[in-house]
Amino acid sequence: MQGTDDFIKSAVEGLKSKIQGKAIIACSGGVDSMVSATLASKAIGDRLLAVYVDTGLMRKGETEEVRGMLKEMKVNYKIIDASEEFFAALKGVADPEKKRKTIGAMFIKVFEREAKEFGAEYLVQGTIAPDWIESGTGGKNTIKSHHNVGGLPKEMGMTVVEPLWDLFKEDVRQVARALGVKSSERQPFPGPALSVRCLDEVTPENIGIVREACFIVEDEIKKAAEKGKMDLPWQYFAVLLPTRSVGVQGDRRAYGRTIVVRAINTTDAMTATYARIPMDVLDTISTRITSTMKDQVNRVVYDITNKPPATIEWE
Ligand code: XMP
């Protein structure tokens, strides 16, 4: 990447000349979409509408956090609660690729509605290099169809603008720091959100379990990093498995759910090594999950697989 300031200048100029009318962007609050929204907002002001879709699959407190960031960056925004629609569409969908496609299709539906209402002719997207490299654009095999890459734009009849196309995550973070975007240090979060961390059926109840477990993993790892017990991993979260196992609660047999602790380090998300979490931190995570979520979870396991052969997410 060229120098950060030069990149910002040329990206804003580029967006200004490319976008002749109104534009819309899906803003999840992640660093990619927040940076794209901020750059586009600097270029075209309120001719940009940033849409945050509350899919019901977001992390704890995420919607309010994103609202705060959009306000602070003075981006024109709208928050839409589409959770009921998403859960209805995902009912009975277990296959990972089908999940992504269903969510992609729902996004199209929600956006088409908003784009029409706003009169947007342009779609700004926060696609970065690993998204299109791993989604098979340019002749590579599809590993996962990351939902923000693919047929979506043409179907929507808008001109697509992707200011971060050539950038890798660390470049985007640098740009975010320079712009003062709060999510610069936020860990990446997949477009299909908690649905790909829920290997069971995507229901409000299952998402509730993985949401709470994710929150505990994030919270305990952040606290451990603040105390200097470990470095903050690049990405760290929980996954809910479809497996139940036998346990004991008091003097009774339990048959509960399984949570995986996943933490990785990487520079570009193309390859990754699992983060070495100190045993006492793992112990705290396990105890907190199994005590505060004792009616649901009775087993916590630690994923010690690199990428490859695994991927970072479980789906
Ligand atoms: P994987 O699991 O493919 O993840 O090793 C690499 C990075 O990409 C994120 N990820 C996604 N991001 N849409 C996204 O925008 C997706 O469908 C998606 N799937 C994975 C993942 O969290 C990791 O940072």
C-alpha cells in the first residue's frame, strides 16, 4: 500500500469522482465497513447512507456500539432490526454454504428495500484482498463464499465501489487509526456473524448461547491481556457445537452443550496459528462459562488447530 495519508486522499478523491448520485453501504461496525463508510462520507457527505442491519446474529452490545461509532464519525446512518426475517429465513438451514447464501440473499432483500427508499445508485463495499482471493475470484478455488463477494451487486442494479479492494487487514487498520475510526483495533468479525459459530440450527436460543460464550471468551482474554498475562490474539471467540455430552450437576446427570474456545494469530488471515492461551486463563474461561451458563453448557474445549488445515472460523 502507498502511504496512509496518500491512500486516504486518493481514496476520497476517487470516491468523489466515481459516485455521481446517492450511495449506500452495509455497515457492520467492523473495521473494513467503518473505514469504507468514513471515506465515502468524507467524499459525498449525506449522499451516503450507512445501513446497519441488526440480523439478530450480532455480538452482545454490538448494535449500540456501532451506533456510537457512526455518530462519532458523523456518517449518515440507519439501523434496521431485521432479526425476525433472518431467523425465519435460516430456519432448518444447517449446511454452512447454504447458511452464507441464505444470509447473502436476506442482505440483498433488506438492502434493495433501503436502497430504493433512499434512491441509491451506488453500493460501497468494504471488500478487502483476502475476501476475493479466498472466494475464488481470479480463478482460485472457492474455500468459503464470503458473503460480500459474488453476484450481489449486479442483481441489485447498483454500481459497486470498493475502495479497499487491494488492502490487507493491517493496511485497513492503519487507515482506520489515521481516520480516528474506533474499530481500528477491533477483531475481525465475519459477515454471517454468529451464525457461522453456531454449528447447530440457527435459532434465537442457540445464538443466545454462542453470543454469551463469545462475550465471556472476549472479556476474559481482554482482561488477561490487560494484566500482561498474554498478548491479545488477532481473533478470539467461542463456537457452539451440535454435540451434547454427559456431565454432572450437583448429584444429577446432565446432558449439555459444548463450547469451543478459538483464538488465533495471523498477519493476513490466509494462514494462522492457534494462540497459546495460558492455562489459568483457560481455566477461568471454562469455569465462568460452565457456572454462569450451567443450564446450557457443561463442556468447554480448546481448539489447537492451525490454518491450514483448519480455517479460522468453524464454518
Ligand atoms: P476463515 O474462517 O476463512 O476466515 O479462515 C478468515 C477471516 O475471514 C473472516 N470470515 C468472514 N468474513 N464474511 C466475512 O466478511 C464471511 O463470510 C467470513 N467468513 C470468515 C473470519 O472471521 C476470519 O477473520
